[in-house]
Amino acid sequence: MTQTPKRRTARVAGGFLIATFVGALGCFVGCSTPSDSSSSAPQQVTIPQERILDVKLDGSALKVIGAYVPQSTPTGVQPTPGPGTLDWTFTAADGTTVRGTVADGRTSESEFAPSGTSARAEVSQPWMVFSARVPSTAGTFAVPLTGASVSLGAVTQVSASAPVASDGSTLSPAPSGTDAPPDGVRKLRDSSATCPFNVLIVPEAFTDMGAFRTRAEQVANDIVTSSEYGTYASGFVFWSQDFVSRDGSIFDPGDNRAKSTAFGVSFGSGDPNSAERRIIYPRNALSDETTNRLRTGARYTKADIILIIVNTPEYGGVKSQFLGITYVTVTNNAQGNRVILHEMGHGLLSLADEYTDGTCDRSRVESPNTSARLDALPWKDMVTPSNPLPTPQGTAGVGAFEGAAYCTTGVYRPAHTCLMKELSTGFCPVCARQLRNVFGPRSSGGDAGASDAGGSDSGGGLVNGGDGGGLYNPGGSLVCPTRALF
Ligand SMILES: [Zn+2]
């Protein structure tokens, strides 16, 4: 389908946001062109002011796997330092240090028991892949938490397309959206929306890519025909990327037979009904080749979420992070599709969990659908007038039901039940409104960011971390928000 970007009038909020980001991120070291005396490259070109580094952290080993010139102004929101985040520093040759924060992707989390009720279990892996936007100058990149650092002294930006690593090798730049699709990447389902959400589906333990794509099409179809997201079917583009595995099943600690699969995903240990067993995740860092292929696929497709379809009928899966993008491992199990819909609530809609499990962190309970502020609920305009606050459990309508965001007391959710609380139900009215706010603009063609301007809801998605509609770019074109740095 042909997409015709349309110019639109800047909304005040959008313009402000852009200005804020440019001020915060647009220039690091005094905005001067860095001088470069360390490069011996014969053909030195003008040095861009910034580049994006893709970094693989494995234990205390840090490796820059790609470096390239940003294609656009960042439209996502950087995480704020705190629990669940990791800080990095970049120290330029002149001693100037810039700092950044990324979501700590070294945790894989499983949320639901096979019955569909919440049963959170976490596991730590030593590795993650993330991006950082740094000044385009020689320097040292470090993640102080692990003591890991890598000198970028020779990664001088002599060319926009082919940065050179300290060992002399060429770092692979990210693909441009106008390039031909990378090998094995296919568009399964298109959209005429201006800023649709891109879902990248990849296979684990599939030996037959035809069988994988059939399964991927089923998953895509299940999402766009679900009662939750069906109204916004045109807000999705689905992609598949082939990864061939030698073995057609994943490693099982129960039989301990070695397996060779694309992502090295394994069942957890424990008996078949245990929480540990269903934590299905890549135990070891992805190989450089797999990392690079997935990185290339995710960037090319501008993936907002990555689904790793694991070839087993047994229930299980986790969510984690790759390049700042939520990824979900999910099996060929019907209940797994409900998990996807829930995880998209996190990954695409910025919704919080409404269940309780005793791991309450009161500094992190405010979200569109959870709040400790009875007098200033984010959904106060939707409260059923006859409902008291707090609202007794089991009451119909919208109110403030105690118990949410893992806290049993003092934190409230909008309705007795919701997909963000258990898998067997749909979105509550408040989460449904969030879906409408975010997907409404992004499932329409043309004037993406402003299309819901007539409604009473807070507008085109600049709420809650830039999830929503397109942002006005002073240059005149519509910039669609992205999950990762591009
Ligand atoms: Zn809800």
C-alpha cells in the first residue's frame, strides 16, 4: 500500500515535546563539531554530532555491535534512573562525560499460571542488548554497575555508513527504511495507517519456515480479530523474520539433551506444573550472528514489539527487552495468545499490572490504570457516579478497587477485573480508553496525531511516554514514535 505522509498543523503539546527532546538530547558536547586527531583514515568526512551505539552486555563483557548516525529525532521517552534501569556513561577524549539510562533487560518475567491467574516469576540472565545515543567522538563507553567498559578510541566516525571498531573491524550500521528488506524479513499484513504499530514475529525451534509463517499468520490474525484489539486492526503491521533452527524442539532440563535452536530458548527447570518450568527464555546471550540479524530485522521493521514463537504446545513464556523493545516468548498454546494481548497492554499501551503479588514498590504505582491517589485518580472522569471511593470489591462499573500494581493495600485499579489483572477477561473501561487513545490515532490514515481531537479523552497519545500519534516535525514530515532509538 502506498502511504502518503500528510502535513499537519502542529499541536502545542507536540511542538513542545520536540523542543524538549532537542534541548535534552540533541547536542551533547557543547554542540561543537568534535575534532578528531586519532583517526588515520584517509578520507575524513564531516563528523555528525551524534551516533547511536548498539551494545551487547554479557556478564561484565561489553561489546559495541553497531554504530550509526541517527535517522531521526528521538520520539520515545528515556527511562528515569531507578529500580529496573541501568545507567551508562560515555567519556569523551576531552574528559566530557554524558550519562544515560536504559531499561535493564537482564530480567525475564513470566506473569501467568496456565489457569490464567496471575503468578509472577522472574529470572535473571546475565545478558542484554541495548542502544545508547552518544556524542560522535572518540571516547569510552561504560556500564559502571558491572564494571564493564569498552574504549571507543578508534571508533571515530570517519564515515556515516561504516564506523570502524577499535579492532579495525567495520561495525554494521542500521538499515535504512528505504533499503530492500533484510534477508528473511517479510511483511505478513500491511496497513494504510500513517503510524501503525509494527509487530515482528520470529521463530524458535522451527526447522520449516513455511510452518513458522503459517503459525505467525495465525497469531497475527488472532490479535486483529480479538475482542480487545479488533477495532484497531488497521493499527497493526505484522512482519515475520526467518531464523532456521536445526532442532525442532527446545532444550528441556528434564531430559537434558542438547539442542541447537536459533535463540537457545529453554524450558525452566522444575516439574511440569511449576512456575519455574514455564519460564521459557534464551538462557545464554544470543550469538553475534543472531543478535545482528534480529537487530537488523527490528530496526528495518521499526518493531514496537517482538514476538518469539516457540515451537512447543506446552504453556509458557516470558517478556523481556531487546534494544529497548519489549519481546515476548510465547508457545503454540492458546492461552499464550491471551498472554500476548496482556503484554501488548504493557508494551504498546503503557498499562500497569492490576494484580497483586506482594512485590509492591510504592514509588512505581502511578500509571493510566493504577494509582495511589484516591483524590486524583487518572480515570476520575470515568468513575460511576454511584460508586463510593474506595469501591467495594465486586461492585459493577468504574471506581477505585484496592489492590493493584502488586500492592494489596493503598493502590487502586479502575474496575473489579480486567485483562491487566487476569487473562480470562477483556480490558476494563479505563484500559479500553487507553487503547482508544493510543490506537485511535495510529490506526487511521493521514492525519495521525490529531484524529481524535474531537473526543473528550486526552489526545493523540503524547500522554504516557509518547505512545501515541505522530509528532509534528518542524521539517514538515510526520514522525512516527518508535520504541527503540533509530
Ligand atoms: Zn484495566
